[in-house]
Amino acid sequence: MSERKTWDEYFMDLAYMASTRATCPRRHVGAVLTKQRKVLGTAYNGSPSGVPSCLEEGCLLHSYYETDEAGVIKEKQKCIRTIHAEQNLLLFTDQADRQGATIYVTDQPCWTCANMIANSGIAEVVFHRPYAKDHVKVAELFQRKEILFRQLDIYKAPIGIKMEFVD
């Protein structure tokens, strides 16, 4: 007999399943909104509804520059066609439902998504894969807003789920 999954594992599995619908070839991200152990919504990253996706037309890349810890300036690119999973989740769930809810997301929210979550009424953010670039400031923001912020670092995603990504 197999061991029963915890609620955290169950909801994170659902977030990873949502990520399989992502239309961004660079990174598949999924999110699940829960409250009192009930699923209120799921979302994934991709282009706006009715607009060709990155899978259909390729990524719409924007170049920008970052300075690394050694002071070296590096050119990076990000896709500006894609709406993040957390943003889609907030767009397609009701404000009243989000009060005191928990969001499970495959990847730690970026700074922009963290700001949106901070104003959404969500009480807890649970993520699996870290995003080192924004981790400290996102953690500080959530601490100030008294939003619980946890990483499921020993979690293992379901077999067959795309885990690699282009940064």
C-alpha cells in the first residue's frame, strides 16, 4: 500500500498539472488557489486568450541588462508575450474567495507577481522551485504583509512533468 500524499503534495501536484497547459516553451509554471482544502482555481503561464502563443509564433523576446555579483553586465532576454500563472490566477478568481486563501505555485513568484499577491488577500504562498533573483525582496515583502511564504524543497514533481527551463 502506498503512502497517502500530504495536502501540500496534493496541491503542488495540481499546480504542476496546470503547468502542462503552459504555452511558454521557456518555462512551464502552474498555480492553484486553495482555501480550507478546497480548490478555487488553477492557472498557468501563457499568452492572452485569443492571441497567438509562443508555441505558435515563438517567444516575443525583450533584451535587458543585469549586473551579476562580480559586477559584470550581462545581456538577458525575457518573453513579454506571456502572462504569469499567478497573474492569470488572480485575474480568473474572485476577490472574496482569495481572502485568507493559499496559493500553490510551481515556481517562486517574481517581484511583480509578489506585489500583486500582496494586495490580493492571499494569506499563504507555497512554492517548489526557487527564483534566486527576487527571493530576498519577495520574502521581505511577504513578511511585512504577514503572508506565510514556504518552499516545498523536498517535494518531487510528478513523473513526466517538464522541469527544465531557459532563464
